[in-house]
Amino acid sequence: SGVKLHRDPSAGKVKFLALGRWRRVLTQEDLPHQYIQLSDHLDFVGVELRATFQQTRKVNGDQLQDRVKNTVGPWKAGRFMPLTLRPFSANTYALSKVWFKCSSLNLRNQDIDSINSQVKSWLYQDCLEKPSELVLYRDTQAGGLGLFHVKIRSLALLIRSFLETASNPKFRHSLLHEV
């Protein structure tokens, strides 16, 4: 932890997130050191953790919506490229942070809908006729555009991270000792 490294209370580097019944009763004066800040969130490897799962999903989902909006929004004004290259740019640049956070948390349906809406509005911005959903998400080798489906890919990334954790021998060993 950063307790020994960051002893300046104004830096806010060492935080404590109270959970459960401690959320209501714990105060800053109860913490053992002055440089440990009582906080309502923790920043943990790019994901903002809150006291409840619903709060964590909401905050991170809102951040992802804003990030995609701020990335795709300027593209609408001047990023003109052929329709066949747009899904690659969306998958690589606009949705990269989405893929990163989806390994840790499950997106809400409204987050998925908003992200899809932003990406599709840029993809179709100068098209007189929109391609079908089947063509949009089909692999380029099969004649599609190759856009990753946000809902399916985010669920696959979450399942993959769960399976990697569950198949870790250290994790299984700790589970056996708890039982």
C-alpha cells in the first residue's frame, strides 16, 4: 500500500473506504493516522470503487458514456473516412476504455444503449441508407463491417476475467481453506 510512501494528507493518496455498518459511524478522527483520508470512493486500476455495487456501476457507466461521447463527438465534425474503416476506429480508439473497464464490472443496459447510440451516430453520419445490424456486427472476413457488439463483448470480457481468476491455483487454494 502507499501508507509509507505518501504521508502528505493534502495529496489524498492514501484513502480509506468505509463499507457496511462502518459507512454510517466511522469518522476521520477514528482513523489511526492523519494522512489517511476517509473517502467515498477508491480509484483502483482505472475503476472507481464505491461503497455499493450499484453506485460503482453507475459512476463507471456514466464515466464510460462521457468518454465515448467526448471521443466520438469531435469525430462527427471532421473525421471523415470510408464506412469500412469506421468500425476499426470505433473498436480501437472510442471503445478501448470500455473494454478495459468491462473486465471488472458489468455495464447497465442504459450505458450499453448510450454507447451504441453514440458510435452508430458517427458510423452512419453521412449514409443515406443504414446497413443492417447483421452487417454491422458481422466479421469483415464474412463481408461485414466488424464492429464489436458492446453488450456481448463486455459480457465476454467479464466472464473471461472471472474464469481466469477462478482457474488461478492460488485463488482455488484460498477457497478450499475457507470451506
